[in-house]
Amino acid sequence: MFFIYTFVIMKTKVRIENRKVKFEYFIEETLSAGIKLTGVEVKRIREGKISMTDSFCYFNNGELYMKGVLIQGIGNDNIATDKKLLLKKKQLRKLESELVKGYTIIPHVLYENDRGLLKMDIVLAKGKKLWDKRNTIKERDIDRESKQSI
């Protein structure tokens, strides 16, 4: 008697979020961008070995780069090179003009789309003051209390 077993391996989609962004900044606009990565970096990201806590984006020769994203490598090697973000020229020009007005571009969410490509949601944001952060904490506590009473 022979038994045929079929195994279905469910691949989980990658979704890594920089949660400090919502606390530190007022989010004005969100854009989705591709990232230029090597094969080893993609593998490490899919394993969840990435940190985006102190990351930001900057322009260099009309191209947008991401700095401060730490991808853990093999052993003690950590890959912390600048990553190029892939956007259309029209989007790049618009973002560059917004930086003059006092906005900041910050990587917010790294995710895998339906085709299996890694994408980054970048956020055009303005920094919060200390009292704005206190109000955010107060609103979060009120929401938490109202959910517990239900």
C-alpha cells in the first residue's frame, strides 16, 4: 500500500514596520518605492533580520537613497550600506521640492507585494514637537481604555 503525501508550504509575506514614525512625525503623504538590493540582502530581509529604527532618506544627484537601514548579515557582519530607492522622475522631483518646505522623507513599511517583490512605503512627514507627542500618548491611552471597557 502506497500513500501519497502532499505538503503545502505556506510562504508568509514580509511586512516590517517602523513604528516610531507615527509617534515622531505627522504623516502627510505615502509613496511606494522599489529598493535596489542584492540576493543576500533579500534573503536576510525575508528572514526578518532588518532594523529601520533610525533610518531616513536623502537625495544624491537627483536620486533618492535610504540611509540607516541595518540588515543583519552572516555571523557578526551587518550590512549598513545606502540603498537606492526606485521611483519615477516626476515623483522624485515632487519629493525634492517638498524637502525645501521643511518636510522629511522616512522609510515606513517594508513589504512583499503580490509578485514577490520587496517594496518600501516611504512617508513625506513633518516632525512633531514635544507637546504633540504628549497628545499622541494621551489619545492612545484613551483609545486603550475605551476598548477595555467594551
